[in-house]
Amino acid sequence: MAGYPARILEIHRQLQAQMAENRSLRESANRARKLVAAAKDVPHQDGADSSRSSISSILEEARDVKQKLAAAKASEAALSEEMQRLALALPNLTSDETPDGQDFTVLSYINCDGVAAEHSDSQTAGKPVDDSGSASSASIVLQATPNQWRSHVEIGTDLGLLDFSAAAAASGWGWYYLLGDGARLEQALIQYALHVAHLHGWQAVSPPSMVRSGIAAACGFQPRDQGGEQQTYSIEGAPLSLTATAEIPLAALYAGATIDVSPDSPVRRAAVSRCYRAEAGSRGASTKGLYRVHEFTKVELFAWTSPELDATTDVFNELVDVQTEILSSLGLLCRVLEMPATDLGASAYRKIDIEAFFPSRCQASKDGSDTAALDYSSGWGEVTSASICTDYQTRRLATRTRNGTPAFPWTLNGTALAVPRVIAAILENGWDDKTKTVAIPECLWPWMGGQQWLGSTQT
């Protein structure tokens, strides 16, 4: 894409020249029509042959001009379309907070001190720690030791919570069934995330699951990635796409509208939606099971702010605080990352990800010194993301603010809770190998009818 701006400028110059030529051709076409009309109005008693010859010549000229004008209009349309395509593909600018290159910056940890979660020779590895640095029992800890860690696929299948085989037969790879308490856990997580968002002033929205394809493109989502792999599901025979995230229909909520926002009064919305991703990534251990699927439920946060960095950053920090509160109360071990420029999507100006610890993703140490040693750094996996998009989306969607000078408000978005990945993290982190049960986070008990364990009854 580095050459796109220069190409856009070149196309713009060609387009201006083409438009000037089109104006000249239209003027010629108008003159020809007037000459034909005038020639038909002249009496033909004398010099009939000469008159017919003159009209024939004018008509021939008009036909020639018409053909040239049709070709010129097609050229103008093609240039305009290419310029629009290249412009829509351009990414946003990048924040000064964003690290260059490919390396993220660790900002903080949730429910652990980082060292405990990553140090391979610690018996408390992966357990939450309190302010004193000792292992805490206030939230969920890893009940199993490293040699007892199991994948959420195994746990969920054995406990009758997940069924990937039946889903593969019904829909193919990348789909799943949540069964019994697994389905109840999904609903509990949704209700809890909405509850927390509501308490923080984010108003609930129930959005559509399909949008016009142009809306998705305006938000920075392209039908295919740079490698040509399909990203979104399109509806055959209609200019519609299934939404990859509620961010898209939320962004379109005020498309073509003018809204009231100010530094002290942003517009905040929270939505629950099904999300559809045509690509499901590689088939490796890090993406198996519930981690990367074609369809899933997600609670999304979206906001419009005044077009000022300080005001937007305040709401951005609030959004990350909501994410942190949810993941912290779920007892998950997480790290908060400032993501590098190479990891930002087209619309993102700045992005913060939160990764949870997945025990089953830990790999054996590659140094060969001890086959039992684990590489804890490979255990992290993204569960939430938050982005500032400045006016990248509102310009494309024609969303304006009327406060003060007319301008485009800034947007930001973030995952309050991606249900399948959080279920996977709860299963792996809450697994007790002795009792063959999984501890349900205490904050979910009210939405689980007071149930505290998944699996056999435990007292």
C-alpha cells in the first residue's frame, strides 16, 4: 500500500483531464443536436439534395461524438472507482503511543505479577498474586499442576459442554455446539458483561447481523485480506455481508447523521451480537477449539467522542478499565499490551490488547536442557482488543457532530467479552484434575442459579 497515495494523486490528475475532455465532448454533442434541429426546420424546396447531405453530415458527427462521450464516461467511472478503492484501503495514521515495528509493550498484568505467570520453575506459575506477591486465593487459581494441564477441548468434551464433531458434520470445521452448562455459561457471561457495561454508562443496543457491504468497507473491513483470503461472508444476490463484529453496525448507527458529542458527553453504546468470520486462521494448537471459530457471540463497546485526542483517550482508558474489571472478576490471568504498528487494523490509530493465560498453549522448552520445562511465554492468547479510530470511520460514514465548528467525531471500540475464548480460558484455568470439575467464577454465580462448579457435584 506504500504506493497508493502517489497512485491516487496520479489517478486524480487523469480524472481531472478526463472530466475536462468530457465537458468538451458534451458541448460538442449539444452543438450537434442544435444543428440537427435547425437543419430539420429549414424548408427543403430548393437544394433538397444539399440539405439532406448537410443533415447527414451533422448526424454522422453527432454519432461520432456520442460514441466518444460514452467511452469517456466509462473511463471517468473506472478512474473514479479505482481511486475510491485505493483510498478506502489506506490505513489510518498511527498514534505516538504505538510501538514501531512488531514488538508490543506490556503495560500491566491482571490477577498476576507476570513473573509468576511466565516463570517456568515456579510452583505458583499462573496463579494470581496479591499485593504482597504471594499466591492469592481470592480469585480462581490453576487447580492443576503443569503436568495435569488440559486443553479446553478435552475438558469441555469430557464434561459434555462442547461438541465439535457434531458441529463439523453439521457445518464444517470452525463451528461448535455449546451443550447444557456450556450454553448456560455463555448466557451468564453475556449478562454479566452487559451488567458491567451498563453500570459504567454504556447503553445497550441490539444490532442487525447483516450490513451493506459498503458499510463494512467504510469501517475498515475488507472482503479479502492482502493474501486474497476471504474475510467476510457475503450474501449471494444482494450487496450485503454478515457482520464480523458488532463494531460495524454500531458504527453505522449514525451514518449520514449529525450527533451531539462534547468532551464531557461522549456517546457510549454496548451491543451483543453473533459475529461471522470467513477466515479462521491456521489449524495449529494455538487456534484449536473455541479460540478461532467462524461464528461466535461477542459483547462489543463502541463510542463517539469529540474530535480531540485528550477527550477520546479518556473514554479509551475507561473502555480498557471496563475490560479489565470484567477479566479481573472472572479470575483470569491476563496481561495488557500496547500493540505495535504492524498489528493495527486499517482503522486503528492506537490499539490495546488483553491476553489471557491458556495453560494448554504452553510448549516444551526449546533449549533441549530439560524436556519437562515449559515455555510459559507461549501460553498467552488475545481475549479483548480496544482501538481508537479517530475520524477514519465517521468520514467514510458521513457522521458529523454539530457542537461548535462542524466536524467529524472520533470513534473507538473494544471487546467487552468474546464469549468462546473466555469460556476456553475459564475451563483451562479453573480445571481441577482431582475432582474433574471446573470452578465457575463467583461473579457468574447469580446468572448460573448459584451453581459453582462445572462437572460432577462438588461440596
